[in-house]
Amino acid sequence: MASDRFDRSIYFQGKLFIEELAGLDDVFAFLDAWPEERRGFAYEAVLKACREADRKRFPLSAVRDLVRAFVDAAGILVDVHDAPNFEFPGDDRNVSGP
């Protein structure tokens, strides 16, 4: 749902590539995959905040801040300015024919 999306995505280093957290659905999936042996107070606080935001009882902007802090504390936060840019050259050649 669009109202459950952050105003700015959070990017983190996944196992193989940079991944995006764009809203509550992404965060719930991220938290579900978080290793059980690494779950602690911070994990529980973020999970509770997400559940409350899903029920419209906690501001989504505050959830984003909490998630960003959690990802940063885990050492996997990626600044999007550090992410590679995969834009193609500016020529508009038609490769499919005339």
C-alpha cells in the first residue's frame, strides 16, 4: 500500500548485492530474515514500531528513522551515493531496426 512506503528508501548490503527497504512490507521481510541469534532489544523495538505503524498508531517517518539506525548499527547501511550508477550512454540509437 502506498501509504506504507517511506518518503526515502533505505539501502543496505545484503548477502550478494545492495538491497532496498522502501516501506513496511520490505522491513517486515527484512526482520523476518534477520538471524535469530542477532535478535535483541533493538530488533524487538523496530518490530514493535513497524507493527504499530501498520495499525496507524505510530508515525511512518519515525519507523524509517528506527530502521535506518538499526541497519546502521548492524554495519550494513549503504549510502546511495556510494552505490554504482548503471545508466547507459545518452545515445538514443534504435537497436530494433528502422
